[in-house]
Amino acid sequence: MLKSIAAALALAAMLSGAAAADDTPAGKANKVTLVYEHELPNVPGKSIRGVLVEYGPGGFSEAHTHPSSAFIYATVLEGAIRSQVNDEPERVYQAGESFSELPGSRHGVSANASDTKPAKLLAVFVVDTDQKELTFPIEK
């Protein structure tokens, strides 16, 4: 069921014509776009936001966190993404595969696994409605 939900969200993101720019983490992510945002009618104070992250060949995002209220479910739409969340081992996710980030997670690695092909992922956030910023760089 989660795969069918992720596929539907990915399709909605690709078909969305009302895209607006969102905050981009420091690094070489080519483009970060807010593709949808809706308040959850059955969960007061919470919203769902879809963010399309497009990486060029060799592109990456610096280590970052997200709001403490955010649960994130990410699906690779194209190419392959290297990811490492918290103390879990680094892993490469191929198109169609997904991973999640619990509130308070540290995203240490988020990168295109290829130096020659682009990659895209859709990150779906469930977050406090009043939360404006979605990504915070981790100070080194």
C-alpha cells in the first residue's frame, strides 16, 4: 500500500503545474521545488508538503536536518541516490525505492550516486503547518 501511495504522490508531483521554489540546502542540488502543500483536515495543525529534489551528475546536498516535527518519506523517481540517515549505513536507492526520516533525524549523506546521469527524488513531509523552513544545514 505504501508503494502505491508513493507512486500516486510521485505522479502528482510530476503532473503538478503549480510548482514554487523552496529552500535549497547548501550543496550542489540543482533544483529543489515545492510541488504541493495541503493542510491535513483530519490532523489539525499538520500539513503535507511534496518537495522535488533534482540532482545533476555528481550533485549532492550538504549534511542537514529538518524541523523536529517533520516525518519524511522519500521516493527516488529517476537515477540512484546515495543516502545516510543518522547512524545507519550509507545506502544507494534506485528509482522506485523509498526511505524515511523520523522527526529529529540527521541526513548526513544525500547525493546523486552517478557522476554522469541526473537523479530525482520526491520528499513528502508531514510537518507542522506553521513551519516555513524545511531544511537546516548542520554546522561543521
